[in-house]
Amino acid sequence: MNYLTLDKAEKAKLLEAEKARMAEYAAKGLKLDMSRGKPSKEQLDLSSDLYMQLDPASGFNGKQDYRNYGLNDGIPEIKKLFADLAGVAEDEIIVAYNASLNLMYDSVQRAMQFGVSGEAPWNAQGKIKWICPVPGYDRHFSVTELFGIEMINVPMLSDGPDMDMVEELIKDPSVKGMWNVPKYSNPTGTVYSDAVVERLAKMKPAAKDFRLMWDNAYMVHALYGQEEQANIMDLAKKYGNEDMVYGFGSTSKITFAGAGVSFMYSSAKNIAEIKKFMNIQSIGPDKLSQLAHYRFLKSVDGIYELMEKHAALLRPKFEAVDEILERELGGTGIAKWTKPTGGYFISVDLSEGTAKRTVELAKQMGVVFTGAGATYPYKRDPKDSNLRIAPSMPPISELVEATAIFATAAKIAYLEK
Amino acid sequence: MNYLTLDKAEKAKLLEAEKARMAEYAAKGLKLDMSRGKPSKEQLDLSSDLYMQLDPASGFNGKQDYRNYGLNDGIPEIKKLFADLAGVAEDEIIVAYNASLNLMYDSVQRAMQFGVSGEAPWNAQGKIKWICPVPGYDRHFSVTELFGIEMINVPMLSDGPDMDMVEELIKDPSVKGMWNVPKYSNPTGTVYSDAVVERLAKMKPAAKDFRLMWDNAYMVHALYGQEEQANIMDLAKKYGNEDMVYGFGSTSKITFAGAGVSFMYSSAKNIAEIKKFMNIQSIGPDKLSQLAHYRFLKSVDGIYELMEKHAALLRPKFEAVDEILERELGGTGIAKWTKPTGGYFISVDLSEGTAKRTVELAKQMGVVFTGAGATYPYKRDPKDSNLRIAPSMPPISELVEATAIFATAAKIAYLEK
């Protein structure tokens, strides 16, 4: 039923029905949480043996005794593994502690305080601006907001960010960076097309110290088999642009969200420069976590195999949410949602001005969704339309119920208006 | 034999004898490293079972599934343990990743960029100065140097830093902080007396945003049984000064130097403020390393027991170095050295202007010592006198030889002059 063409009376009748449904849900006293892209227990169990790789009988030695100080940029074995995964050389990568977000924060912090590529510190360059494809990842936006960087929204299209707009924006020398989740983007699931990757790789921003933040958080997180994507570093090198790219990744959603290993990749020149800072900042990352990860994952193929097991657990959940959305909201005209082939989220665009109210109503029915606006810089969705569904954590029965509640909330929010 | 009262001929004769000794050592082709305070293999072996605490059969649950996201300030079990150890409350501590140096770096970075206690960012306050007890820890000095903070030397006396000088310096509002290793200080082994701790705790610096960096790196690293020391936080609270103190510690030299757990403690107000930043900076620390540490260490008593085992391994090494120094340099008048009751270093003051040359000569005999000057800000020892010996890593036979070589080098450096 197309809600957009209903007359007043029809709307009133539907609203009454949905409110009755809401009362039923509310009476159940549910407590469901669909707000965060957390892996489920079953997914975490896939890597439960990880630390058994550190049995004393296996020893702790590689290039040195990894229980001791040294090797601030990570142990060579895992540097090689992640370099292979990211398609870079071993002098183009640093393997660090568990949180890649921290590597991104540090990159912005260093640029603010010390500058990059011999340019003045961003702190000393007046207003700094940043390109933010939207909807996007709230924690990216929080970092740039903290440093007082002005964020500019650029729409995420089906093949990546609106490149015409990006190419226009980078003519402004105060535009210093851009957030990207190039594969299975958070929250839209967008896979940047090779053409978009190439347009980004060959950009010549007015700011020499522009940095393309390439958060490859979901690089191997496919639901229906691994998908190829043009390698940003290869293309950047082709255009003499490799210093512009800061790549990031982690095993947070490969092994453990609460105890993974993260890495950063860039040009050899950048990595050497960053290592100088890291040698002052820290005595080095946890090398035993790295050793355990290396022994557990073994190779890029080992990672693919593990990701296939994750996919087997995640696929039915994504499909269940899609099925309920289709059943409840299909053809209504008040909701469009993504059908991602990887990543952790389904992004829903509701009728303008109804997202906040939908979250509010769902909460009254016992289901917590990510706050409306969270997917936009400054938590301001100009259309109050986008919401993010995270299907990974709850069991399917809960997902089905929570999604139905979501639909009811979205309908009421629309019909009330 | 007192070298200071020798005449020219006697000196020449001795120099010849020591040079002959040097030639013998050099001919051996030794390759010894006494430069870094690294634990030995035997010490690391004490904690080899640490990760076996993460056997899947034991589960990964405490307050939640620690394999998943959440708890950015550490798991409650280990927060409690380290709070007990540091003598603070659980809302006065954050337990983080492995490197406490990183927590110190972050503290300085945040103060520079964002300010502390509602004061203007240090970046916006012109020249920032810092009190550095000397000799001290090179990595502390590197952090403040990186941020362009002007470091002021204050002599380390037998009971702690020269407090008369400190109390004078803090009248300058541009003096914003002070490095401290209050127990078994690096490298002198000094234990700040309770009187010094109290004088520090009750300071009223002109700068409201002054921070007392309390790097309690060796808080339990006693060689001859645990020694009491007045608690800085208790005393700071007594004087309404608890916001001034930033305490730090880690298990780097309790469990693994390359895979420990670090923590930071301060007033509840400061910790709450810092957590807000950390929630933006990171998705949280490695919680499984924390869980393994908690299960392995169990309690403060568990930590003490483990430290007694470390002491049993370290004591003979410290005593061997002291014995050789006494035999070779005792009564010469050209060297004074510390006899620490804990920590990782012996600090040697040589005759003025001979430290650099001593390191050079030792290197020619195949032994690497920490570079002269490393224990001073900007790597500038104004007297070219202080050197640091790190006895923990080499086996005793090597220590004996390396220390004898050190003595030969020191003698030649003096006699040459």
C-alpha cells in the first residue's frame, strides 16, 4: 500500500491500527538493542582459541622474544600478513594496538599539532575543513569535531561519494581531509566503484597536506563471497599521490571487537615519518596479541576462510531484516533501505522529518536503535531521515520482532505528521 | 688508589696498563649490550602462563563478554586490582593498553590541544616550561621536547628532587608540569622520602593547570622486600590538590615488557574528564589482555609474590655490578654510583667531562652502554658525567665482564685528560 497517496481518513484508520499494534508491543516489556554493530557471541566463538596460540610450549620468539621491548611498528610476521591483505609493501605499514580508531585520532592529532609533509601544523592554519560522505560513521565525525574541524557533508551515492562535489571542494586549500569507509561503508554498505577509487586516488587537492582517510574497516567483511575493489595505494602511486593516503584496518570484526589488532598503511615516506613520532609516543604495541593473531590467522587465505564463517552467521540476519522491512514497509513509499553485500549495517532512509520520532516510538516499544542523526556530522541529519540498523548481535527471533517494531514506529511517525 | 692525587708519571703508567687491558678486551670481539632496562628471559618466563588464563573453557565473561566492544576504561576486575595497588578508588583509575608512556603522551597532548581544568590549551599559552629532575628518564624528556616544552633541570638529591628549587620554579605560571619517577627513580634508584612526597602534594603552583606527572613505573619493583612510601593521592587530597596529580603505572616489568597492561590514576573529576576524550579517541583497550592479567595476578598479594621472584633474579645481578664497580673503581675518586634497593638501573657519576668518552671506549671493547647525556633533557648532560647501567638483561658472567670493561673505559677516559 502506497502511504503517499492516502487521504486523511485512510491515514487516520491506519494510524489507529498501528497504534493498537504499538500497544501490544509495548505491553510485552521487550528490551532489545539494535544500536551497535557488535559481533554476536557465535561470531566471537569462531576465534576463541586465539590465545591458545600463546601456549608456552610454542615459545614467544620470532625475530626476537616478543615478550620483551622492541619493534614499535609491530612484529614482522603480522606486518607481512596485513601488508599482503592491504596490498602494500612491508615498509608501508605499521601494526599497532587493538583500536584503529586510535590510529586515526593520532593521525589527526599529529597533523593538528605538528603538521604533515613539512607543512605548518593545522593548528596554525586557521579554519580547517573536512569532507564527510553522509550518512557515515559517527566515530569518525566525533574525532574531527573534537579538533574543531569544520565538516562538510557530501552525499554518498550508489557507487561512492559524490565525486563532482568532492573535486570542487578540494580546490579550497583549507579542506585538509576526507573520511572514507570505501568498502561496505558504514552505514550504507556502499562499495566504492573502481572509477570512484581512481578519481579519489588522482585528486590534486589545493592543500598539499590533504589526507585521504581510508578506513578499510570492512575490507574482507563480505556476506556473499569476497569482492574485488581497486587498490587505493596502487592507484595513488600511479598518480604520484601515495603520500595523500592514510589507510586503516583492524581485526576488530575478524577476531575480537574487544581485543583485535589494528594497522595503518601509507607511503613508505609517511610511515617512516609516523614511526618517528610513535617511537616517542609509546614503547610499542602489544606484541603477544600480534603473535597470537598471526599464528591464528596464518595467511590472507586464513582470513578469508574465517570471514566466510562470519558471513554464514551474518547472512541470515541481514536477510531476515530485509525480509521484514520488505513485508512491512515495501511499497509504502515511506522507506528506502540498503541491501548490502557486506559490512555491519542496513541504512534506512525514512520519510523526511520522521527519523527522530521513529527512534522515540521504537524505544517506547522496548527497542533501542542508534539515535537519529548519529550518521551525520554534529549528529544533525538535515532531513531527519536516516537511521542505521545493526543486525549482527541479536538472535534472529529478536531481529524479526525488533524490525517489525521499527516498521510500526516508522509508520506511526509518518501517519502522525 | 685515589686517582685524583696521582702525579703525571703515575697517571701515564696507569694509562698504559689500562690501555693494555683495553687491547685484550678488544681482541675478544665481545658484543654485549647494557643499554636498556629490559627484563631477562628468566624474568619473562615467570609469566609465561599468562595467556593460558584465556582458555576458552574458562570463558571470557565478567561484567560482559570481554571479547566484544565496551568498557573503554578497562574491565572492572583489573580496575579494582590496580586501584588497590595504587591506593585509589575505582573511579580514580583508567586501565588502558600496554604502554603507560602512551598515557603520558596523551595527557600532554590533550593539555596542549584542549587545555586542562577549563584553562586555555597550552598551545595558546605561549612558552610552556617543565620541571625535570636529573638525571631522569630519557623517554619522558623526549615527550616534552617533542611538544616544544622548555625543560628545566632540577638536581635529584638522595631523598628526591631538590624541593627548594621546585618550590621556587612553580611560582612561574608558565611552569606547567613536572616529571617524577617517585620510587626507584630511573636511573638513580632514588625513593622519594615521605617528606618530599608531601611537599610535592601540597604545592600550590602559580599555574592552575600544573600537572604533577607521577610515573610509578617501579612501584612494586623492590630488590629487598616491598618498601612503604607515602601515597601521593592521599596527601594531595589532604591539601585539596588531587586534580594536580596524574599517576601512571604498568605491568611492563611485572609481566611482559612487550605485552603488559598500563593504568592512569588521578582525581575522580580528572578521570571523568579524560574518559570523555578517550571515548572519542578509541573504541577501548584490549580487554582480553586485561582479563588474562587479572586472572594471572589475582590480587595485590599476587603481584607482590611475583615481584619477589623478579627480585630473586635481579638481586645477584645488581650485586655483581656493584661488586665489580667497587673492586675496579672503589677509592679511585673518579666514580660514584648508586646502590638502589629497587628499579632497573645503577646510575654512575664519573669525573666531569669523561662520560661520553667512556661510552666510546667501552664500545671499542664491544660493550654498548646508554649514550652519555641520555639521562638529561635534550640529551645534554652539562657535566658530561652521568651514565646509566642496566643490569637486568645479561647473564651474570656477561655483566661482570661488561662492568669491568666499563671501569677500564672510565679510567682511560679520566687518565687521558
